[in-house]
Amino acid sequence: MKELHTGNLYWPGTLDHTREFEPLRQNKKTQVAIIGGGMSGTICGSVFNGSGLSAIMLERGQVAGGSTSANTGMIQFSNDIMLCDLIEQIGKQDAQAFYRACKDAVNMLEKTAESLSVDVGFRRRSSLYYASTEQDLPKLKKEYEALKACGLDVEFWSPDDIMNHFSFRKSGAIVSHGDAEVNPFQFVNCVANAAADAGLEIHEQTDIVAHDTLPSGLHRLRTADGYEIEAEHVVYAIGYEPEELRGKLIKSELNRSFALVTSVQPTLQSWHDRFLIWETARPYLYMRTTLDGRVVIGGLDEDSEKPLRSEQERAKRSNKLHERLMALFPKLQAPIEFEWSATFGESRDNLPFIGVDPAWKNVYYSLGYGGNGSVYGMIAAQLLRDLIRGDAHPLTDIVKLDRKSLSSV
Ligand SMILES: Cc1cc2nc3c(=O)[nH]c(=O)nc-3n(C[C@H](O)[C@H](O)[C@H](O)COP(=O)(O)OP(=O)(O)OC[C@H]3O[C@@H](n4cnc5c(N)ncnc54)[C@H](O)[C@@H]3O)c2cc1C
């Protein structure tokens, strides 16, 4: 099993109790088998189950124990690739359709959170996307025009506007409305619990080690413990472990990233409306607050895919992140309380990998690579449900694994 994160994560400690799902201990038949119980697999499980598909979700470790527990919980319709760049990459119509689908997915995530009996920290937030340098300003203005033309709720803030709301000055920023934050660990655990109560079968500590197709066309999965699952359809929601099984198909880069959470701040008055904040630089810094008054900041991506193990080396990165935070918010007082390093995946054309295996019938992928993994998880669940039912979905050609935009990268 691959190490996806190192350090001291914040989210797992926010949930008093996690339900345990028994490992698979008998052979099974099902309509859909979902491999992976993170954000992507769990949303698929919940959506499939709610749509009348019979499904089993198989997780080799614990639900939400993979990269989901390192996720900083920012839910945004804007992507790592700006809309104006995506228009150049795939054309205006498709790029706008993709951005609007991201916006719809934020709404669906909100509905899902609202349907739970527990508060999982889902709150609507606006985002501040600032120009990291003066040189980035023309591009940011172009992006603002593209977002506005797409019908998204955005404003452009001047340096004075930014100064009037925050303790820092930047040469310009896009403010977008309709984004959100969530506690990803609570969200995924509670969605899994609710889906299990509604009939989704979930097994933890169930490692899928082999997959073949029977003469009947059914798929046969084998667990490390020797049990078999026969399924009509198989969805891989295996996160950043694509070297396994057929995930080799995708064109992606795996890096490592860093994040920290401070202790509870005495006051967050200098943080206007608890905005989500990020910037135009690549890799970018991003930050948010938590419901109990902490600050989360992440970034400083590095080329290695292995999370950094050395505590001392991680401390250097978290001190750097903290310095960057204090440069923006000098009035913050609370020290670093949690810090971690984690593997982070990006696709080469900045779009997620969602769709059928081009060479294996009834095998599908939900691989939401990029900073918007949660939003992609929701898009994937709807899209794959439609494909499994034999229905069309408008994003199919934009995000499929053998799409045009991947052929040149
Ligand atoms: C530092 C950091 C910050 C991030 N911040 C954000 C953010 O603010 N917003 C956002 O939307 N996204 C963010 N992301 C991206 C985030 O990783 C994704 O959003 C999402 O949580 C990934 O979920 P997943 O289900 O695809 O992967 P995972 O959570 O890794 O789940 C995959 C699961 O598959 C299981 N698995 C793999 N192979 C097998 C097998 N053979 N058999 C059984 N089980 C298997 C693994 O054990 C794992 O639990 C961030 C990522 C990192 C690293």
C-alpha cells in the first residue's frame, strides 16, 4: 500500500467516532463494484445507490483514509486551469460547459451535505483569487471577462478594494461567489454512513489485487484475502495509486504538497467573511479558515511524489508556509498545530480522468486529479451513473481518458 501522507493530519481528530465496515469475507455478485473509498468512491457509491444501482464499495484501508484525509476542503468552481486557457485548449463551448458543471457540482455537494444528519462543516464561501505579481494582472482581467461571459458570479477588485477588506495589498483579484468549504473527512465518513444505511454495501480492509473478465462478460475481482466479486461494471476510484491495475492508462504527474493548520486564532477579524484565498502563481498558495477559528494554508508543491518523511524537513516547509501566511495576515497570533505532506496528482491537460476504459468494456475511472478533486468526484458520480445506465452525459468527451486534449501533452 502506498504512503499517501506523512505528518500530523487535522481532520481525523475532528470526528469522535468512525464507523467500521467489515472486510469482505464471502464471494459476492453485484451490478457495480467501486474500488476505493475516498471522496471519489464514496460520492459514486452514494449517487449510484440513490439512483437505484446496486453497488459494493471496496476499500483496502479505511474510508477517507487516503488522500481525502489530507484534502484541505476547499470547494471551488474555478479550476487549476483558468477558463480563458481552457477555452484555448478545448474551445469555448466545451470549456464553458465544464466550468458550469463545476458550479453545478458545488451545488450538488451542498445538497449532499444538507441531507446528512451531522454538520460536516459545509459552508458557502466566496473566493479571492489574487494576482501574485503585477505581470499576472492582464491575464487575471482576461480570466474575469471569461468567467463573467460564462454567467458565473464574479467581481474584479482593485488594489484599494483588496486593502479595504484585507490586511494586504495586491495588484488585483477576482472575487467569485458560490464556492464553499467542508471538512472532507467528516463529509466522506458521513456520506458513507448515510449511503450504507440506505443500502450501499461497504467493505474496509479489502484490497483488490486482481481483476479479469469472464467469458460471460462479467468482471471478476479478487481480494487479497482470496474472495471474489462478480460485477457487471467496475469503477476505479483509486486516487493517486494509478500505477496499479489499469490506471496506467492516464497521463499525469504526481507531486507532493504541504499543508498546515494553526491553533484556534484569538480573532479572525482581519479575514474578511472567511473567504477562501488563492493566487495566480503556479504552484499556488491557498488558504481558508475552519469553523472553530483556525487557519489552513497549503502549497509549496515539489517534484517528488513521495510525501516528505523527515519531521525536520517538513518543519522547514511548514515554517515557510506560516511565514507566507503572516506576511498576508500579520495580526494572526496562533502557532502551527498540525502539519502534513501528501502526494498530489495533476493531469497533464488539467482536466480530471472520468469515463470508460477505452479498451475494457464496462470498466470506468473516477480520478479527480487536480486541486478540485471533490468537485470532480461529484461530476464523476453523475457521469458514470449515466454511462452505466446507457444514458448520454454532456461532459463525456471532455473528460474521457482518450480525449483529444491529452494527445498533444
Ligand atoms: C494536500 C492536499 C490538499 C488538497 N486540497 C483539496 C481541496 O482543498 N479541495 C479539493 O477538492 N481537493 C483537494 N485535494 C485533492 C484531494 O486529494 C481530492 O480532492 C480527493 O480527496 C481525493 O479523493 P480520492 O477518492 O480520489 O482519493 P483517495 O482519498 O486517496 O481515495 C482512494 C482510495 O482508494 C483506495 N484504494 C486504492 N487502490 C485500492 C485497491 N486496489 N483496492 C481497494 N482500495 C484501493 C485507497 O486506499 C484510498 O483510500 C487535495 C489533495 C492534497 C494532497
